[in-house]
Amino acid sequence: MVIVEWISSEESELVKQLRERVRNEVTQMEVSQSEPDQDTEDAYLLRWLRARDLNLDKAESMLLNALKWRKESNVDNALQDPIALDPVFVENYRWAFAGSDKEDRPVIICPFYEWDYRKLTSHNKSTEEFLAFNNHFFESILNNIRIKNESRKPGNPPVTQFMIICDLHQYPAGQLLNLSALRKWLQMAATYEAYYPELLYRAVFLNCPFYFQSLLNLFKSVCAPKTIAKFITYTSVELWQKDVESFVDPSILPEQYGGVNPTSPFS
């Protein structure tokens, strides 16, 4: 893995200032599950600064708001929520960790065409259940990142982001005309933007139908431009295969997602 400078001197100074401002609010739960790690804590605080273009006041406000939300929504216990075992979510909203990219960031693969939020209504799923699923998804990613940081080699920069690769083959166009479904997409995007900023490295969308651009345009109403800039779209897997080695070792990805792994967790 190539070692890169992950924090500038200016950012390091701002992180120190932000730490002093929120010292009594940020617990070890938000930073690490094991022994205190200075780099990991710095990386955690840096996410909020970068999300607000290094504006200290705005970063502090954003972080404190997120910590308040975590407490009010009991997000620290999201991984223990039985929603993860609910057959409706397990069968209709599948995703899996495929391994790591070349900078050790976790890579998620997702049969995105299955994520039809109209099914939540037909299965009588409440808004609260959807939010619980939403929180479990993001907390699972954070937990994977924590585990990687706890076992990383001395001298390596902390892992701070993840990558997701989504297959849109035969994505249901009707979902784009359903107000309830669209609201859930936007709610998921808004949750990321407000409470998990700068967690995404790249979002790769494969087999994109022409009408999927309409959903991406809607995301612009809730996502920062820097988040939208991390989206990469391909109309076919073949086109993605030209770039895949720039991001990951093809051996970790199933063939459906541009790799050479003959097995898939979704088969």
C-alpha cells in the first residue's frame, strides 16, 4: 500500500482547535472501540472540518449536531438492532463487504436494482424501521473502518472512508415516479450528508440506464457538490473494467462487478 500524507499542517492545527472545543462532547465511542489512537481521533475530527471546508465554527456546529442526533436516536446501539435480521431488509436491500481497495478502504458491493423502496409500503414497514435500517447500514461501515484502524500497521495512515460499487441492471424506472420511494432515497442521502460526512471515497454505479441520471440530479438537492463529485457512472461493466485496477484488485470483486472472482455473496 502506498503511504500518503493524509493530513496537512493547516488541518492538523485546526484539528487541535476543534478537539479543544468539543473535548467534553466527543467520547471514545465515536472515535475508537479499543485503546485511544491519536491518528484515528485526528481523522475523525478532520472529517467534519473537511465537510465544512476547514471552517472551524461550522465544523464544530455540524459535529455537535451529529452527536446530539446520535444520542437522541440511540445510534450507538444501531449494530445491535434486530432490524438487521428482518427478512424484508435482508432479502430486498442486500449489500456486502467485498474486501479493501488499494488504500485499505472497505469496498461494498450492492445489487442496487433490488433496492426498491416501494416494497416497504407493501410490507407495512414504518418510517422508524426504515431509519433503523439506514442507521445500521452506516454504522456497519463505520465499524468496519474502526476494525481496520485497530489492526493497521504502525506508520500507515488511518482509514477514513469507504467505496461502494452498485449494479443498476434493470433498475426499476417506476421508483423514480413514486413520491414515497424518492423521499426515502433523499432521506438516506441527507443522513449521510449531515451525520457521516466525508465517509465516502467513491460511489461507482454500473449498468446505468439513461433515466438513472434523474435520481442523481435529485441527490444534488441534499448532497454537497464534493459528494456528488465522488459519483462515477458507467453504462456497462465493460467500461468500468478499464478503470477497475486503478481502485481495487479485481480478485476481490465478483465478475458482475467488474472483477474476476467467480463467486458472489449474492448468488
